[in-house]
Amino acid sequence: MDVIEVLPRLRMLRFPVGAAYLWRDGDELTLIDTGTADCAARIEEALDGELRRIVLTHWHEDHTGSAAELAARHGAQVIAHRLEAPVIRGAVAGAPPVLEEFEIPIRAALPPLPPAPPCPVDREVEDGDVLDFGGGAVVVAVPGHTDGSIALHLPGPRVLFTGDAVANVGRTVLGVFSTERICAVVWLRRLAELDVGTVLFGHGDPHTHGVAAVLRRAVEATT
């Protein structure tokens, strides 16, 4: 795992597959996503404060894999969209993606990932809810990748966590492996309208300069 300081209060935890993010408010930490089920010990090495909450952008195993273990060890509150919560808890199965033709070989080339253990969800959120970190993190519903995918917008520091709604692998594009690609495109346009100076992706390196233009180009590439 690589630990990258993106901003003075924000670190990226980069895994072989995907990433998680640590946001600091004084001695309190918020973790956005948790990597796969074998990432907990490595994440703990990066903790230098009290882990108060874990926000899961969606149910996929490369984002929720270590949530149960970390929440149990640290007593952290787990937060997810209400449509993702039953999947994260293990009560129902998540819907599989509807692959575009170009996504089929990409999917086939990926290594198998360990399943995510069921994890309690303490707070179910909706679009527009505000979370108590980063000066008020606004939940932005971005359905399409999964039914209850969310992004997080921190208006004060002008930070956006996209989850898998957007990816930055080679170039910034709409996230792949969606259940409803058309819906994902619509909500990508919404993200591009936000006032953002730093954008963090579920896959790929952050952007800290020219973010508005980067997101606009991602929108244009879908048309």
C-alpha cells in the first residue's frame, strides 16, 4: 500500500486494486472506502488518530472489503446509502454490472477479489444528507455504477470523492462496470457542475489542478 499526502488533511491509501482515503479533523479520522478484505492491517498502519467513521461509496468488494474488520476493532460508525446498506450487510445480493462490449476483456483480465464480509451499516443516507467531517460533507447520489452509489462533496475545502462514478486510469472517464450506464452518465454531468478544486477517484490518481475541465472532458467523452 502506498500512502500519498494529497492535502494537509487528506491522504490517499493506494492498493493494488483501488484506493481509500483518510480525512483528518483534529484527532478524528474519516475513512472513505476500505479496499479489499485483506487491507485492514495496512490501513491501520496509516491511522494516526481516532477512526470515527467509515463512509462506503458503494457495495463492491474492493470498497467494502475491510469495513467490517475495521469497524469492529475501532468502534467506527459505518455509513452508506440506503440502497447499498442491505447488500453491505449481506442481506441481499448486489446486482451484477451490465457490461459494454469494450468492458468485457477488461473485466476478464482482472484478478479475482476476495468477497467482502457482511458489515453492519449504522447510518443510511440519501442525496443531500450532510456528514460531520470536512466542514460538512454533502452526500451526492450518483446511481448508475450501482443503484446506491454516492459521491461526497466538501464545499469548504472544495474536495470531491467520486467513488467509482468516475475513474482516472490513463485518462479521466466514466467509471466502468455499471448496472445502468445511461443513468451513470446523467449523474456524471451533475458532478461536473460542482465547485471542486481536488477530485479523488476510486481508481486512479487524484486531480488537484484544472479539475472542472477534467470533469467536463469526461462528460464530453460519453456523448
